[in-house]
Amino acid sequence: MSQDLGTRPSRPKSSPRLDRAVKARTDQDDARFDRQPGESLGRDILKNRFVSAVMRSRWYPGAFQIPIAAVFGLVAYELLAGPPDAHDNAGTALMWVLWWPLLPLLYVLFGRLWCAVCPFAALSDFVQKLVGVNRPVPPFLKKYGIWIIDATFLSITWADHVFGIIESPWGSGILLLLLTFAVIVSGAFFQRRTFCRYLCFLGGLSGNYSRTGMLALRADTEICATCTAKAACFNGTDTVAACPLFSFPRTMDSSANCNLCANCIKACPNDAISITVRKPTKELWFLRNPKIEESFLAMAIMGIVIIQNVTMLPGWADALAWVNRTTGITSYPVIFTAVFAVGVSIPVALLTLAAKVASHGNLENTFKNFARFGYALIPLDVAAHLAHNMFHLLAEGGSVISTVGALFGGKYTGAAMLVGNGPIQILQYSFLTLGLVGSLYTLRAITHRRYLTPTRRRSTMLPFSVLIGILTALNVVIFMYPMAHRM
Amino acid sequence: MSRTEDRSAKSNYSRSASEALLLRRIRAASVGATVAGIAVVGSLMLTSHQEASAATPLMVSVVPVSVGSDDPTPPANPGDMPQDMPGMDMSGSSPAPTDVPAMPQDMPGMDMGGSSPAPKAPAQMSPDMPGMDMSGSSSGAAVHRPLAPVLGTFGGGTAAVLLAAGMMRRKDLDLSLAKKATRIAGRAKK
């Protein structure tokens, strides 16, 4: 870090004296990211007898995986062979109206716990036991995995709009089959859960969102220093499987790659693992190795949420007609691709601009600013995503009751809207307010831990605060308008 | 008491009889809940399927084949139809519809002359624009679902992957056994 700053080519007035001063200052700053000796990890929920018994049980997480896999099978069957109209299809309702909207909420509350009980993970484990070759993860995947996840996420969103995946049960069914096939290939040839760690687009999303989560699994490094068990928490034992997401609790400082499967808890002979409850977004305040691809994913998701919202607004059809009249382009895929590219680029471009402005004052280059402070926007990102998803859950939730009820012979005569537009908007604005506060606080925390001088802090805080304000205002305006229903 | 001692005390506790009892209860409860859930869901699904299959023949027998289709030809044997079915009286004996004098001729939507042109998409409108299909046909991915070829491709691909992985695993196993044998043979020579 300090070497990068010292050899920075874009600063012509650099002198050995200034470099030494910068080096000394950043080294001091870096030290502030370390946890101080004796600093409490937080309240350990494994001290609760019930939680401890559940996490240490050999039935965990299998006892949850079995019923979830059964529901997943039902969803897949309905999507492929059920009613062709999304409005009547229980698979579509369960997948896109119930599960998808609740997912970000689960990430915020419990981190990547969903990944521990995900049916795809269970399938991968099963295939591995059956025919697994257990080849090591290719270096290519380790290096570019998150970029692949970024590209997959954008492709799926684009394909949804162009081919109508959500509106078509058949399209959703094909998507599930493709994912299933990818999981089978990964499970058959590669170690552990390579797909979940390096390829799953939901894994990328959950990795980012779980940083704001309230649960953190960590090891007591003082006990680990005396451990003679040859990293049983990472490699597993004769009776307990290895960490599926290739995380080593002793050095772990992020929840992005921990799915709380409890393998390390069961394998650790010293009981050095604890699961602590922490303040939401706290992990983002202490990030030591920010990655540009993760910041990019956060911005891409922000763009995706904005586009999803815009396409559901009443003015979207008028905008299409206007583009049609102005440019003469009649193909929807062409128009949408252009809108999509612009929509995703806007948050990325704004973050780049803010990073460029901040780099003039905080002595770090644009890329480092982009990587580091992109994380500060994750709380707002999660909030906007949740606000969007709450509309689907509450305005279309009745379709889950009606379609699943119809599956079992019942009849639901109520409306699809579970609550009115007013309460939904209040909820949406509450989420956005929390996101705004979370992002501003995270920005402040990162800035104050990173920089000591008020000048550097101010010159960093200002551009990124403006960016957070612009993105919040954009979301506030979008959520003011009534949205079209999918179901 | 230090943290390490705390941990060891907890470790001892984890092996205690009360925790084992709790674990047994959790196991029994989870297995019981899963079995009960499967039983309830399965019976509900079976019941609803039976109801649906019992209702289907009745519906097919009552609704004529051409209802709802674009085919303007009348049913081949109108005599088979129930006489009291609403709107299905084709005998001609009922009173013929007469003009209602009070009804204004220019009432919106009441033009029965058939002279007005049918709505059609403007020339500049893209036919593949979502929600803009005015052809009346319901073709598309939602209706046309080639299940057999898709499942066949998926199943075939999966089988090929599993087979290839199985063969590679066998080969790896053979290689490791051969290495082991060589090592043992080398030791025996010494």
C-alpha cells in the first residue's frame, strides 16, 4: 500500500521527503485497521445452548437442506410442466415473488446462511460424493471469478428483459436447468463448492451483502496460535467435511465467504470458533484488502436495481415509443440493450468520477479510491434492492397464496396486493433512509480509519457524500411513482 | 479464569449427558417434522390431483370443441348439446332478436355493421415489442414448450459429465494404487 503511494507516477512533485511522510502516515493508518489486543469480538451466540447444539449437530445443515430441496423440486416441476401463464404458476410465484425478494433480507440478517442450505450446494456435494474427481480450482477462476460473476449477473438481468425469463415459467425453468448443469459439472470435476465460491452469481451478491450482515464467524487467534490440529477447520477431519468455501477461520476477516455451515465449529478441537452478533455494516469499516471487482459489482447491482425500477414505471412504454420515433429503431432488444448499458454505466461512472475527485486530495490513486469507497455504497445498494423487492413481495404476494393454494386444491379469492401502496412506499423510504445513513456512516468510518488529517478526510468525504446523495435522490424519485405488477 | 479455561470447560460441557439428550431430541424433532411435512404435502397434492382428474371429463363433455377457437364452423351435431346451455340455442325457434328503437345507432362500441376496419399494428411498430402482439395468436415461449428435447439434452449432458468424471476418478484411483504398489515394491527390494 505504502509502496504504491510512494511510487505513484501521476504525482510529478513527488520528493523523497514527501514519500517518506506519506509512507509513515499510511503505515500508521494501516495499523488502525487491526483489531487491538484484547478487543472484544462481540457476543458469542454459540454460548447459547440451543444454538450451540444445533450448529454442532450432524443434522445441521442437512435437516434444512432436505425440505428446501423438496420445495425446489416442486418449483422446478411447476416451472417446466405447470401452467404456462406466470400468473397461475406456483413455481414462478415461489421463486420470483417469495424467495428472490426475501433473499437480500436474509443476507442482511444472517449473512450467507442461505448458501449453507441452498439446494444447489446439496446437489454439488451429492455429485462430488458420487463421482467427484476433486481437481483443484483453476487459477483462472481464482483470479477472474468475481468478474465472471459480475458478467453472469448482468447477462441474466439482460436476458430477463429481452427474453422475459421472469414472466415465462418456461424461461425460469430453463435458467434453473442451466444452473443445475453448471453445478453438476463443478461438483463432478472440482474440489469442494467451487461453483458457489467462484461462479454463482448469487454467491457474488451474497458475498457483498453479507458484509453488512449481523453475524460474523471468527476464530480466536490466540488459541489458534497454539493449535496442533493441522488446520482441521480448513481441511476437515475424518468425520467432518472441509470448509466448502475455502475459508480459513484463523485468518478470516470477512464474512463474504462464510456460509455458516458450521463445519469448522465441528472440526475445531479447541472450541476456538465463535459466532458473534455485530452492528450492521460493521465489517465494511475495517476492510483491509478492498477489491475493485467487488466495488464494481456493488455499482452494477445499483444500476440493475435502477433499471428494474425504471422498466416498471408507467413512463417506460412512452420512453420506448419516444426512442422509436426519434431513432427509428423498432427492435426492443436493441433499445433495451442500449438503455441497460447506460443504466449500469451511470453508477460506475459516477463512482469513478467521485474517486477521481477524491484522489486529488487524499493522495491515493483513482483505482484505490474506487475499490475502497465502492464498499461504502453497499448499504445503500442493499437498501435500494430491498425497497424494490418489498414491492414485489407485498404488492404481488397474494399470487403466492393463490397459486400454491391452487396446487393443493384451495382457492384464494383475495387480491394479489397484500398491503396498499401507501405502506409499501413508507417501507421503501424507510429502507432508503437506513441505507443512506448506513452508507454515510460507513464512508465516515472508512475515511476516519484510513486518514488522520482533516484535509484528507474532508477531500475524501465530500465527493463520495455527493455521490451517495445523488444515488439516494434518484431512488427516492423512482419510488415516488406507481409501479407495474409482474404477476 | 482465562479464556482457554473457559473454552475447555465448555468443551467438557458439550460432551455432557444433557447436551446429548438435547441433540437426540433435535434429531427426532427434525426427522419427525420432515416426515410429517412430506406426508401432509403429499396427501394434499394427491387429493387435489384426484379432484382435478375427476373434474376434467365433465368439463370436456360439456364444452364444445370449437368454443373459444377461431374456427367459425358450427358443431357437427348440435343435437348432442344440452338445450338449456346459455347462448347455445341454435334451433331457431326462440324469438329472433329485434331492433331496439330506443338504442341510439351511434352508441360507442355498438356498431354491428361490420364495416369498420379491424385494428392493426401501425407500420412503424416493432412486431417483437413486448405487449405489442396484436395478431391474436398466443404463440411464444410460454405456450410452446419443447419439454422432451430440453430434458433430453439436460439429461444427456448430465450423464456425459457424470460418466466422464467417473472414468477420471477411476483412472486417478488406478494411478494412486500403482504408485503405492511401486513404493511398496521399492521398500521390499531394499
